[in-house]
Amino acid sequence: MLSIATKSGNVVSGEFATEKAVKSGNGYLVIVSKEASDNTKKKFHNMCDFYMVPIYEYAGKEELGHCIGKEFRASLAVTDEGLAKAIVKLLESEKLNNGGNE
């Protein structure tokens, strides 16, 4: 689903671009790599709480980057509301299937 969002131009990645999308109101979902630093995770969790944007921790940096056709990525934002909702559904169902460990 992330690759579809990327191909349609609805994903920004990297710390600066992700932060800019959230603060400008264009970010509807933030995904942070589980391998991101604690400071990065805390920064995005605080920012997403403030701007009321859903945030998920998912996969390693290499896998997250691979999902969007890049190399390593610690963070990304989905900038289309419909795609963001669809991805949230997938993330939630994966979390349930993994017993809440994902």
C-alpha cells in the first residue's frame, strides 16, 4: 500500500519532509521505523500527538525504505487522507494478527 501511495506522489520521507508535512497539515499518517533513535521516535510521537496525526512504528529502516522504493528511511508521512486511512487499517489488522506485538 505504501508503494501505491509513493507512486501517486502521496508520500514524503526523511525527518525534515515528514515534520514539514505534519506541521503544514498535509500529513495524515506518520510511520517511524522501529530502528529509529529514541530521540526521533519521541520527537515524532510528541509532534503527532500535538497535531492529532496517527503515528505507527513499523519495520526496520531498510524495510521501510524498501516499501517506498528507497534505501534507508527512518520516517515518512502519507499526504493523502484516503490512502492514510487504508494503511492504518492494514497496520491495525497486522497488529491484531500479531497479538499486539507489531
